[in-house]
Amino acid sequence: MRMQQFIRPFTLTMSLICLFAIDSQVGARSAEPAQIANYSQPTTVLADPPLINLGFIEPRSTITRTFRLSNISKAPITIETVTPSCTCTTLDAAGKIIPAFGSLEVPVTMKVAASTGVKSASVTFTFSDRSTPTVLNMSGEIAYQVRATCIDVVGGTRVPFINLFDDPQRPKDIAPPPMAGTLKVMSIDQRPFRILSVMNQPPAFAGFDPAKDSPATSYDLVYDFSKVPCERMPPYLIIETDHPLAPVIDMRIRHACTKIMPQLPFAEYRANLGAVTTGSPQPFEFELKKSQGWKVISTTSKDPQFTVKVIDQRSDSDHAMISMMITVDPSAHGIVLAPVTMTATDPTGATRSSDFWVYFKTVAPATNQKTGS
């Protein structure tokens, strides 16, 4: 399924893990959630800060943040259980004692997911004095060094996706989301860059002339999906840049025709493979969350420009990491966005297939050597 099949009907004219995969293992003493309903005493342990703002986080990175648990009672308190909202660690905090009127520093290490977007997670602590559990909340946005956003007509806030979804329950006096608008593309590190293409087409800028103006740190792009038929509505808008840390980025397109309902428990629904040299195999990974023994047995690319094969699988009781190898045909060029059908089997022998989207920027071998990328 070539990119051109998606983009031919529309033009960009001037008229554009858990939520966090949180690293390491939970201590043996913090395996099961406590019976919170049995805790009736007022809170005696406070989290400082109660909310950790993670800001912008690089995809696939590992970060550590430290917070403090303060005991405001006159007796020592033991941390009984630590329950994350997703796979995370508090470095064996369960079992540690917080002195009377004292405090305990607790580092949280998180392995960040590959997919971009606003994410949140929490950790709930229960204590030996049966007081009300303490909840630590974390929130941030996973983003590459180039980030694209637009104003959501529903909430009126700037979001990292394009909302074209017309809610069937929308009141008749409320207008449907517009199919055309503008989005902003900016570099988080404030490095000037160029936008090279949008869905393999020249970008349609608002208030910027690439023939006359110098590279900027922020651009406004015009998009128009009003003439795209349902069967060719792309699930992601792919933007190509010359920023060395963000050769390609995506924006999710939320539309009735772009619903993704995988039959396999993918941790993310797509993988950004960055710049891929044609003719040279390149590895990448994806994760099955709560895999329960599912094993990928075959893969089929739906785009003849590339092939994908499984080279390794590593799993524990909850998750499986699948290592793949992609080989792009030397004739391929530009940006490629296409699904790969993954077929997996469970311990009983049952099979299930589901599409997993990949996208990347093709790079010819000679160009790759010349630029040193």
C-alpha cells in the first residue's frame, strides 16, 4: 500500500507501555493492590510534589525523577505496597520506613514509550498505619525535537493530533469539526530547520516563503482533507524535516475512517523508523503488552517497497519485545507509510492477525555516506 494511494486524492494548497512504559521491576513486596476501601484514617504521608510535570520527553528514553514522602504523624510508618498504574518501579520502596515527622526520597525510573502524545501515570502507596493511601501523579508529553500541534475545535486547546472526528452524538446545533485548517510545527530545542515535505508533497505554508525566507524554528502549515474519500483517509500525517533529531514525525488523524482496533495487544500502534537506507537491513522493535504468551510467527508488509521479518522475541509474564528487520527496496524514495500484518499464536495454538503501522524516510546509500547520517 503505497503512500501515494493515500495522498493522491488530496492536496495541501495555499487556499497543511501503559501510557508510560515505566522501567524495571516492581519490588516483590509491592505486587498486589491494597484493599483501599479498608483504609479510613486521614492521610499521614504526603507526596512532595504530588504531581511531577515531566515536560517534553524524548521517545524511547529512560528518565528518573525523585520526589519525597513526608510523614506528618508522630510515629514511624512503613510503606506496605506500591501500585503503579502501569509497569514501573520505585526502586523497592515497599518495606521502607518513614520516620516520625521525617521524610523519604523516592526515585522513579521510567522507560518512555515510542509513540508521541500527552501521557500520564500514577503510583499509589499504602502504609502500615492504615491511613488513606497517597497517590503520586506524573504527566508529560512524549515528543521528538520537532513537534506538530493544532487547535482542537472540541476543547479549544492545542493538541498533538488533528481532530476530524464527527461525533455521531453531536447536537444538531453544534457544527462538525472542519476538514481544513492550520497546524504549527516547531522545534523544541529552538534549532532552525526546514520542512521538506508533508505526505510526500510540498508543504503549504502560511506566512512563510521557503524561496525567500531563512529556515525558522516554527512554521504554520495549511491542511485540507475535505476531498479525501473515507477509504483513503490516512491514520497519520507524516511530516519530513531536515532536523537531525527528527527526520520524520507524525500527527494522528482522528476520523471515523481511521479507527485503529488491533487484534493483538500492541503497546503502540505505529513505529517511527526515522531515516532508513535503501537496500540495507535495519532493525527495529515493537512491544506486545500483557502478551500472555502470544508469539509472532509471521509478518507481511502491505507495501511492496519494503519487507519485514522477525529476528528475535524476548518475553516475560506480562510483556514481549519483538525484534524486526526491515529491508527497503533500492527503488523506493521519499516517505513511506504502510501497515505490516503481524500474525501471532498463543500457547493454545490459536492465531490472530493485526496490522501494525510503520513509517520512515528513505535514504539512498550514496546520500547516506555523503551526509554522514
